[in-house]
Amino acid sequence: MDQLKFKIGYSENGGIYMGKNIQSEFHEHHLIAIVLSFIEPIEIIDKENQSNTYEVALIPKDTSYKLSTSEGDFTVFIHLDPYSEVGIKLNQKDSEIHRLNREDFLETLKKIREWFEGYDNTSQNIDYLLHSVFESVVTTKFIQRKIDARVLTCIQIIKKSNLDTIQLKHLSDQVFLSPGRLSHLFKEETGLTFRRFVLHCKLVKSLQAMYNQQNFTEASFIGGFSDQPHFTKTFKKSFGINPSSSKI
């Protein structure tokens, strides 16, 4: 396993990144993160500047933190779309970083190691791994939170639309709400304004392009960013490192 320096996999539900020596700055993004260590613990510093070590951590969307991982040990980063099939069930409103029991993830870590060393990087296999992680996470503590069906409808429309032209008025017409009421409800349910959610979707689209071996400039335009510096700034704010440092 040490011959490989990193690996990334992607599906519509989210993605997996596995690598060493990740030193991020403070950042936050609209994805649910689950970070797993194989041997060495992960240091995570929260927004209150409190430092703790974790073997497995679940970090809710829109949580500000920075982390440091070992130079000699691999760390697994799972990023889940909070409105995907698996993500919606873990979509908590709080910003508490949850410490999970590594013993519950031993079988999942074994599957991830096999993926890392193998050749099956299809979206179907990534989905299989994401579901395995989800099954390891779910306890009575993580009760599925219901999200307003009208907001979920808007999210699906946004994801399928041209992100440069989608308008709040169009969405409000589709769900029979006034733009003002939908704007309030959307922020209440997702934690993001409509415009910030569109920016999040642009970032995800650019990440998909990077996964498909597009360079940074191509990925930024595919995602709908005005230029590469805007994409780089958004990426760093979201993940705490520059796109070039991610080695995606």
C-alpha cells in the first residue's frame, strides 16, 4: 500500500480521498466529512481553537476546522453530499465534531484498503464503499432528519440546471412559493443562501472535472467559475489547501 501516495474515487453520493500528511488551514464546506485513520490519530482543531485527536471523526456540513494527519500513515477522507441517499440520513443541524468508535469501522477500513490497492475505481464501487461507511456510522444518535420536500425539489432542479443561469424565481414557481418565502426556507433547511448553494454546486462540478483528469483551468470553467483564481480561492476556503496540494 505504501507504493501509492494517494487515491481518489467519486460517485454521485460523494467521494473518497486517501493520502498522507494532510496539513490544512481552517476551512468549511457544505459536505459531510468522515475522517478515518488506519493507525496514527488525526489532530483536529475546532473553531474555538480546541485541539483533539480522533481515530474516526464525523464532521457536519458547514463546520469550521483544520486538521493534521500523519506523514507515515494513510488517512481516509469521505465527503458525502448531504442531500444524497446516504448523506441525508447523517445531515445534522449542529456543528459538533463527533468522535466515533474505530472498532465499528474495521471491516470498512479493510474494504477501503482493498479499493486503494485494487483497480476497481468505478462509481458503483465507490457507492458501495460509501454505503459501507454509512452503515458503520449510523447509530441511534444519528436519527434521520426530515428536510422540507419543496427544498429537496429545488436542490434536485439546481443540480440538473445550468448553474450560470438558474434563478430563484424559477425555483419558487416550481414549488409554488414566493421568492422571499423560498429564500427564507432554503436557508433554514440547508444553512446556505440560494447563491452560496449554487457556488457549492459549481465547486462539486469542478471537482468532478478534476477527477476526470481535467487541469485546474479546465475544471474551473467546467464548474462555471469566472476564472481559475476564483476557483482556487473557493477550493482553499472549502478544503483548507490549494488544489495543487490535493494531488487530485
